[in-house]
Amino acid sequence: MARQTTGFGRRAVLGGAAALPMLRPTWASAAETVRFVVAEYSNATGPYFEQMAQEFHQANPGIDVKIEVVNWNVLLQTLQTDISGGTAPDLSIIGTRWLLDFVKDGVAEPMDTYMTPDFKQRFVPIFLQPGSIGGKIYGLPIAASARAMFYNKAIMTRAGFPNGPTTWDDVVAAARKIKGTGSYGFGLQGKEIETDVYWYYALWSYGGELVNSQGKAAFDGPAGVQALTLYKMLVEQGLTESGVTSYNREDLQNLFKQGRLGMVITAPFLIGQIAKESPNLQYGIVPVPRGTTQSTYAVTDSIVMLKSSRVKQAAFKFLEFIFSKQPRVLFNKNEGFLPTTRADAEDPYFADDPRLKVFIDLMPHAHFAPVIAGWEDVAQDVINSLQSVYLGNTQPEAALKRAAGQADQVL
Amino acid sequence: MVSAGQASEQGQPAALPRILPPFLRPARHGLPPLLLVLPSLLLATAIVVYPFFVIVRLSLSNVSPFGQLRGFVGWANYAAVLADPIFYGALWRTLIWTAAVVGGTVLISMPVALVLQQEFYGRAIARIVIMLPWALSLAMAAILWEWSFNADYGMINGVLRNLGLSSGAIHWMARADTAFPVEIGVGILVSIPFTATIFQGGLSSMPTEIYEAARVDGASGVQQFRYLTLPLLKPFIQIAIVLNVIYVFNSFPIIWVMTHGGPDNSTHILVTYAYELAFGLGRPGPAAAISVLMLAIVLAFTMVYLHLQREPT
């Protein structure tokens, strides 16, 4: 066992070396270089942005865009290290839920002064909302997705729901029929990123809220307890896959692609993965099951401009290009995301696809993750409590009270 | 050495050695000793002392998720850590993890080294096979084992099913009761090459005559091991224990790759918990405090252990 990594040593060394690049002279007038950190959504992400940088450079020979592709799992850490070390990029894709921390630390630049009214008009309004903090726009929606339920047609037809479930009662009834046939009924995510979100689906469908108007935890209310009691019952009666706490989002999607899972709630990018990896799978997409109301979870990722950038005009010029119609359509087709600008929403690829339409139609019922400092902490507390319920160690109400108590220390 | 010594005796002015303090005196060497160790001292300063200074400063500051210092907070980070029940769970688990992995490694490496010391056909290959896992990065080894223990398509469940030992899929990583022992097992496996190599080095440095003498006196194999091999091997066992404790205590990849410290924080050890605090939850301050505490624990262990070992002689 000869290796150790705490991360701190590395960070400190990088911090020490970081002063050097600042000594380099700036050639701002001759040719500007815009450094753009992009998150890797798929194998197509890097080539796509390289191609965009090239096309942009041909139209604007004075500006070079340098693309740096970073894996999602280390993206925040990479940015933290670069920003604290003084080598921050000019633009970066980030998870919108990190944005508040960026704004609080004063590392993100508000973009309102760069945006013409015409540019602002390009966006679907609901997707601009998560990137605005205190009335200023700090993040532009590069990627958006909502969630819906995928169901396996063969399995669900045998279970008596050929058109998929519409309510949680349908889900339970179908899963009872599927149990013991060698397939799993309802796929329940039990570990890693978004394990909490998987429970919010049910919570919101029973009319619950995550935080109240005072900014305190509200997920331990009746809707939350009802949702978690439902999930606990599903686990205990064997209506989910077994060993719930060893399945992350990708594991569940893999089960579904293999045709071994009846129902799973996830994002539209599963459509593209199924087309590539198991094109013969017969499946349908329906809205997230109803409890007392219709709901879904919507997520955006944002492009932010870093305050430390010395080429802000050039960087924004590149953003104007990225958020024009052709680049947007190509990006969303590659990655399987929803349109965030009006122009690409009207493209026949999105407007006429019945599967994507399910997601787009759910948008009016969409909930976003709360924009609250420390939300990442709260999500982790919630995940721990959910796991302890799925493992049968704690009762739903007690577990949620515990998580809410911890959350209120942060919120 | 000899020629350099002669050269300095002839070339140096006679007065100089008396003016300089002893450690700078050229004496019989061509260069002052301090000058010779200076490069490694500088390197150690850059690699060890500077980060140590940074981490202590972080642990006493309010640090933003982006590593910006928002001011001095004294012991607040330490107080927060010491009031955190997950910290104590991780601390206790770190002790179990370290004791189990190091103990298991030493127990298994000993017979492995003894066997490899015997003459047999294909010994060279066997030695290489034992050494090979060392060439694999820990993270890669952990990923391989994570796949092997996967409930749905893993090799382990497949073998158990084929042998008729289990009917359903065992979800190894779903609960700490199974996940943590599996992680300890992987920890032992990847530590064996290093430890067995130390023991082999010790065994091959032993004189063969004493074994011949012992055989003449009628000592059995067990007696030879108990009264000759073990005492002679003692310094090697000690160094293997100290080095392994330091490595294993700080070992991050296996647990992080296989369970991320979950479910419900039930497989965290201190180093994975510190990482999660710093980079998952954006709290570098308390994470730095844990790192400093970890350093203190390892230092204390090493000092106590070395002291205990010195006493008898």
C-alpha cells in the first residue's frame, strides 16, 4: 500500500506553483485566448466543443478558444484548485447548484451588462431562472434535463400495464406482479449522486417541498414521510431490485438496458444510450407517477464567466456563438438534453419526437433544486438518512427528522 | 573516499577547520557535510514542510469551498470535528481497518516468504507472481475488485453460484457488514507483495550454518522457526509493521473506489471522510483539522511503537 492521497498535499503544491503563470505577459491586443473548461457529458462532448472552437475561430480569427475537458466527478475540485491557485479559466460549465457558492465567493461575473435584450430573448425563460441570483444572471443554461419514467413494454404488459403506470398505486400493483418472475419491478436508486433526488420525485408528487419560505428544511413534512414510507414498503416487500444501497444511477440504467427492470425514473439521455447499446429494447416513457399531483425534477448546468478573466468581451462573444441555433441543436442531439433556447425548441428534432415531448410537457410542473448555500451538505445528510431507511435500520419519520435537524444547522 | 581525503588534507589551509563549527568543517571530506545534504533538505522542505504549514493554517481558518481563507477561527474546526459522531465512527473504523489489514498482511506474508525461500521448481516465476500486484495501481486494483464483487455480474457471485454455495445474488457492497470486510480483504491482498519482499530480504540475509547446527542438535522445523527464524527476523517484522501501519492508515483508494465511505457513512475511514468533507461537502477547514489529527495519531503510534521495541534490549 504505497500510495496515499489526501488531496491537500497536491492542492498546496499546485497553489505554490500557481504564481508562475501570472508572470507571463499578456498579448490581449494581438490574439486573445479564451480558456473554457467543459464537463464531459459523453464521448461526444470534447469533439463537439473543439469543433465549435474551430468554427468560431474561423469567423473570429482574433480569438482562440482553448477547450479543456474535465470529468464531472472532479470538475468542482479542479475549479476549486485552479481558482484558489490563481489559474482560473475564463469560462466554465458548472452544475447550477454550485453557482451560489461561486457568487458568494465573488468568483463569478454577472453577465447582464454583456447581454443584449435580443440575446436574453433567445432563452426559454424557465431555464434562465436557476442561473439568476439576486436579480443578476450569473449562469447561462448550457444543458437542461427533466425526469420521467421509462418502462419496459414486455415486462409491464405481462404485469397488466401495457401503457405504463400513471400513479404510485399502479407502480406498486405492477411491481407485485413482476416480483418472482426473474425481473425487478421498480428501480430504486440507493447510492451516490442524486440518491436524494430519487426520493424527491415521490415527495413532490405528494405535494411536498424541500425547504419552506424561511429557507429551513421542510422535507420531513407529511409528504416526505409518505414518500419514504412508500419506498421503504417497496424495498421490504421485494418490489425493487435487491440490494438497493449498492445501485447508483448508472447501475439502474444498466439493469433497464439489459431488460431486467420494469420501471426506472431518469433523464432523457437514457434514450440515446438505449439506441446505441440495446436498440432492440421495447420501452415507453410516461410522466413521473402521480401521488396527489404531477411533478418532475429539472436540472440545468450553467456556463459561468470567471471574474478573474481578462478577456471577458471575447469570452462572451464565444457564448453568443454557442447559444445560437445550430450549435445548440447539435449539442442537444449529441447529449440527449432538452432545448434551452427558443430556436432549438422549434427544431423538428425536438418538436416532433413523442418521447422527448413527454419531458418537455412536464416542464411546467418542474421543481429545481433549491438555490441555497450549503445545499450540497443537506443532500448528503438526506442521502445518509435514506440509506439507513433502505437498510432497515431506521423508521422513515425518525430518519427524516434526523436529516432535517442536521440540515437546519447548515441552512 | 580515500583519494578525496588525501586531496583535502594536502589542499586545505590548516587554519580553516578550527574556525568553522564542526558540522561545516571540511575535515577529511571534500565538501562540508551540510552542503551535501542541502539539496535533499530543500526538497524535503518543499514537499513536506510547506504543505504541512498550509494544512495547519487551513485547519485554523474559516475556508471557503474554493480554498479562500475567510479569517482565523482558532480551534473552531477542531471543535466541529470532535463534536461530529461520523468522525468517531470513522476513527474507530480506521483503527479496525489498520489493525486488520496490517495484522492479516503480516500473518499471510510470513508463510508466503518462507515458501518462496525454499528451493523448488518454478520458484522464480512464483516470486514474480507474488510481486506483480505491486505493479498495479491501488485504484485499478480496487476497481477490479469492485467489479468482481458486483452483485449482478461479478466473478465472486458467479463462482459461488457455480459451486452451489449460494443461490441468489449476494449484495456485497450494499451493507457495511459485508462491504467493510471485503475492503479489508482487498487491503491485505495488495499489501502482501511489499511485506513478503521485506521478509524475503530478511530471510536471505540469514546464515545457513545455524540451521545446520540446529538440525544436528535435533531441532524440529517448528522449533527452528520459533527459536531461530522468528528472532532473527524481528527487525524486519518491526519495519514491516511500522511502514504498513503508516501506509494503510492513510490509504485512500480502496475504500473510496469500492463504497465511497457509504452506505450511510458506514465504511468511512478518516482519510476518506476528510476527502469527502473537503471536496464533496465543500468544508476544507474541518477536513484539514482531521488531516492534522491523523498526522498526530500516526506520529504518536510510530513513537510509542519504536519506544516499546527499544526497551527490551
